[in-house]
Amino acid sequence: MRMEKETGLELFWLLMGQMSMLMGGALIVPFVAALIWHDTEAWLFVLPAVFAYGLGRKMLELGTSEERGRQLTIREGVFFMSFVWIFMGAIGLMPYAISGLFPSFAAAFFEAVSSLTTTGLSCLPFDRVGLPRALLLWHGIMSWLGGLTFVVIMVTVLPQVSGCFGLTLSARQSIFFSPVWNKMAQSARQGTTVYAVLTVLSAAVYYLAGLDPFESLLRAMVTISSSGGTSAYAFIYYDNPALELAAFAAMLMSSLSLLLLWRAWKMKSPLLLWGDTEIRHFLLVVLLAGAVLAGHLYFQGVYDFTSSLRYGYFQAMAFISTNGFVAAPFWLWPSFDVYVLFLLVFVGGCIGSATGGLKIMRLLVLLRLSWAELRRTLHPRMVVMLKVDGLPVPVKIVGRILSFFFLYTLVFVTFALLLSLSGISIVQALGLAAGCLTSTGASAALFGVDSLNILPDWAKLVCSLLMIMGRVEIFSFLVLLDMGRRSLQKRW
């Protein structure tokens, strides 16, 4: 009887039920806001909220029969990481579909998944800023919840499924990861607390920079979740250095590891952050990338010295944090600067943040591994130990990071070729694939793709799948496919 419980999906249904209840509660927020604003869009959220809440109750009933003290199985973890984004997208698209603003299910699903995966892309035939306020608020809430879901999965489910991929390295192996439900809930509460505090701080910074309270909160939610994009939240319309400085500070906060922020907060030691190798290298990359962009823009005569520093550093932070905010028409910049921005989307922020990309720690391990192999080639008898923060990196972690890098590159190239069949150029397909995979929709704008309204429905669904694969760290999706293949083999 015990074996049957361990191979069940009770914790999967428990997790899915909680997410459904969370989405149901989130739908109440724009409903109440629309009532306060006397907007007619309030009714768009009633049926989805009731559906999400009712479905969540049913899912919780399937999970309550299992003791919550047991360990999450890999099967449950893979199912949850793979299906939670599709499930949340299906609920999130309901207000869009009911509104009639989207021509098809694929378009509404794409818009919801883009928000939840914090990509920032849109397939609307008009700028997203033209949406009714209630739907614009729903977009911000979904982006915020999507970033939070990614962080919570990163510190709870992912370590059980794919061995952290360097997450323990980022936390200096001092954070205890456990697949036991009670420990998972504790880690989720810690991550949620820091995430919420950063959102409030960002809103305060935006408010001090001159935005009204609603706009400050909305912009803070999309910034901390790294879901800026090039449309509704563009800073180019304001031309306000103080507001851009506030956004720079908020993007910087969003790129740091929530685990280390929690630890520094509990220990009351902000200097602990500076002692982390990943954060120091992240700041170094931002400093160098901003200097390269600013220097080239200045010497090419695009801007004066002050404006070159202003726009160079802002766009460097916007792309490396995978927010993709726009303070200047970077798509008109020289090809060199466009290429630098394109490369930055693959870098991403620190592991344990809501940013996309490969993450600084993984790239650091790959670079040190390459250097170690070079030294080993020159000196075959030398014993080279790969270390981070003075701690040896386990061979298992190195192997997983190498596999992840290979699969990441393979998925990027494959989907770029597939998207090129939709009628866009191969360069635009590369920018779009990079944007979907790294959750940086602005990388598509680098090559002239501002809206995906022109794409066929099948291409929108392909982009949705790629955005989800970027958020499940690819491995979980491939594990799910392998489990399906094994199941079919047993049946045949």
C-alpha cells in the first residue's frame, strides 16, 4: 500500500490545485479594480475566477489523501514543471478570449503565456498600452505571478528534478534544498517574501521618480518579474533620466538571487552579497557591457557623451536582466551595438532570480572549465580542480551544466529554423527564438519584429511552446517526453 502512494500523483494535484486557487484569487483583483473604476470590463473576470477556484478545490481533493510529509517524486516534479505553465496559460487567456480582442485561441494563449513566462511579447494588432485598464492590470498580475512561480519552482521542485544546475553553487551550498513537502513550503515562503518586498521597493522608487501609484505598482510588477517588453512599459515616451535611473535600480534588484537576498536579510549583512562570486561577475558584466555600448555609440556620433552613457548602460541592464525595456530606439543603432544587446539576452541575471537566459553562474562554470581544460592540455599531469568561491564544483554539476548548455543551443537553433518557415527572415527568426527562449521579447525588436500579429496561428503556438521550454529549463520538458516514450514502448 505504501508503494502505491509513493508512485502516485497526490502532491502533483496538490500543487496544481494551489496554483489554480491562486489564479482564481488573482482574477478577483482586476475584477474589483474594474468595479472601482466603473469600467465595463469587470464581468470578463467573473467566470474565469469561479472556474479556477472550483477546479482548484477539485484538484486539492485529489491531493489531500496523501500525507504532506512525504517526498516529492521526480515524476510529480516533472509533471508539475511541465504542465503548470500550460494550465495557468489556459486560465489566464479566458479574460482575453471573452473580451473578443484576439482573433483566435492561439493568439489569446500566446498573450497569456507571454505574460506568465515574463517574455513581454505581444500578438495584438495594436500597442498593448491600448488595452482596457483592467486587462492591462491582469497582464501585470500574470507577469508578476509568472516570475514568482518560476522562482518558487527554482528553489523547490527544480532541485529534485534536475539537480539544481548550479543553484547550490549560487547559494554557496548553504541553502538546504529538500523535496519534502513541508521544507518546500518553507523555501517557497522565503522566496515569496523577498519577491514581494522587492516589488514594494521598486514601486516606491518609481513613485519617487514621478509616476502615479497605479503606474508605479504596475511597472514594479513587470520589472521584478523581468517582463518589461517594448510596448506598454517603454521609457522612451517619458524621456526622463530620473525615471530611467529608478528602472535601472529596479532591474538590478530583479537580477539578484532571492536566496542570497533572504540570507543577507536574515543575517543583517548586506556585504554578504558582495562576497558572492556570481553577483560580483554580474556587476562586472553590466559595467563592461554598458561601457562598450556607451563608448561605441559616442565614437560613432550617435549621441553625445552624457546620452551615450545614459542609453548604453540602461539598455545593457535592460537586456541582461531580460526585461527588455526601451529608453532609446536601439533597433536603429549600429550593427555592433545591436549584436552586443543580442548576446546579452543569453547571459541573463543570477541563478535564483526571475530573469531568463543561461545565468551568470553557469557561464562562469563553463568559462572556468574551458580554462581548466586548456591548462590540462598544456600540462597533462597537472591536477586541475574547478572551484567557485573556494569550493570545488562537483563533477555531476559540471556535467549537467554542459548538457544544459548543449540542449539550450540545440533548442534555440532548431526553433529558429522552424520559425523561419512562417515567412519572416532567418535573422528575425533568430531574434524571435532568442526572445522566447530567454524570456526577452525585446530581442525580436532588435531585428524589426515588434508584434507577432502577422504570424500564423501555428507559429504563435510554437512560440508559446518555446517560451514554456525556456521557463522549465528544457531538461524537465525532455524528461517528460522520455517518460511518454517509455510509456508507449511498454504498451506496444
